[in-house]
Amino acid sequence: MVEHVRWASKKGQDGRPLPDCWVTEEGYTVAICRLPSTRFVVTRPGASLPFAYLGNREEVVRIIQADMQAAAEEGACA
């Protein structure tokens, strides 16, 4: 299992960093969504819709690690 989830600024098509948006080395997109309260929105690699809305960075790291672990286990069973 991945110990650390590293993320960097996500860049738009013009090469400029997108505000409040990051991408992990594994391809997950994380963005800040300011609804009534601030949430981190997480989208799986290759997906167009988020699968998680979380309250802080620690939760983001945990959900990405858990999602990668589940995907690895699912792949091992196939």
C-alpha cells in the first residue's frame, strides 16, 4: 500500500496551474469546492465525476489510499 500520497498543482491546457486543484502521482484529481462549507473533491484517474467530498487533507489521503488498496485487491481477484 502507498505510504504517502504526493500531489502537485494541476495544470490547464495552457500550462498554467489551476487554482485550488491538484493531481496525485497516481492520477487522482483533488480540488477545493466551496459550497456552504469548504470541501475537498476527489476524482479517480480517468473518471469525470468525483467519488468523494471530504473535509480535510488527511481524509483525502486516507480515501485515496483506501481506493487504491480496493482497486489492487479487485485486480488480484480478477
